[in-house]
Amino acid sequence: MKDATQAGAHPGRRREVLALLKAAAAPRSIAELAAELGIHPNTVRFHLDALVESGDVEHAAAAVGGRGRPAQRFRAVRRMDPAGPRDYLVLARLLAGTLARTPDGVALATAAGHELGRRLAAEGPADDDRPMGRMLSLLDRLGFQAEQRTDGDIVLHSCPFLEVAHERPGIVCGAHLGLMRGALEQWTTAAVITDLNAFAEPDACIAYLTAVAS
């Protein structure tokens, strides 16, 4: 047989507990929440524990006065909803468009990518002793679906900024070129990426390498 906590442990009930706390003018006790929702206090306690752990709810100072141990009180944490909608494409288009309107926009994008590439290479796991192995792993983590051809060049079968790359290829591909160059520089390899050919093939971009160390 399910206990009172298990019986009311569905996500909808948890949202109801949180909604009450958000609407409340003052911190609420478990007993108050249970009475208003018409559920067992253990069920409320179960959901409150989960909401505190997720950072949506926090303990408030217990009410003073009266006899016996003061009841725990809770309140909703005031913050923007971390589960709210996201639209990074709008931001990417805004930034790429702004850079494209500056005389040195491509150079700035390449430099920014270079700095990020160095940082990602320094922070990332050393999951391969070969610099090019690390490069492919890094690019895959970023969503490029990369592979290295027998001639040494790197083929990128996917672009995480595809829509913006079609609109602003110089900016987006400049940033990606800088990223790869920065990573290789951080790994102090003799491999040099000379260019990145955007949409060199219908389903791929190609990064050209020279002086690849054995």
C-alpha cells in the first residue's frame, strides 16, 4: 500500500505547492499548505524537500511566540524561472549582425573564437594523446559531427549555428576558424589550420590543415 507521501508525489502537486508559496504574502507552514491543498502534511513535506533541493523554495525564520517548538516555515525563492523558454538564435543573430556591420567584424569574430578555443582546450578532458584526436572530440562536443579525412583535412558535417552561418558566413565561420586555431595552439601542435571553407560540399564545411605533426 502506498503511504500518504507516495500517493501525492506527482509533479502537478509539486507545482501546486510552489504556486501557493509564490502567491503567499508571508512564509507558510507545512500544516497551512496541507490544509489549503487538502492533502496529507507528509505529502507537502515531501514536495517541499524536493523544492528546497532544486532551489525553488527556501526555509524562512520560524514564527516566534506560542508554546512548543515553532513550526518550520517556507517561502518561494524570488528569481526568474530557470525552466523558462530560451531563444539563443535571436541573440546569435543580433551579435552576428552587429559584428557584420563593423569594418573588422570578421577579425573580431576570429579573435573571439581563438580565445574561446584556447580556453576550451585548456579546460577540456585530455581524452586523447593526439592533438587531432582531441580536436575531433572537442568539435563533436560542440555539435559539429567532425571527422578527419586521409589527407588530414577536417570535415564538419553539422553546424550548431546553421541558420546564422547561412546569413553571416564570414562572422560565424571566422569564429569557428579561430576556435580551432586557438585549440591547436593551446595543445602546442605543429598542425596549422589555414582556412575554413564554408559549405564546401552540400552537406559539409572543410577545415584545411598543413604541417600536421606525426
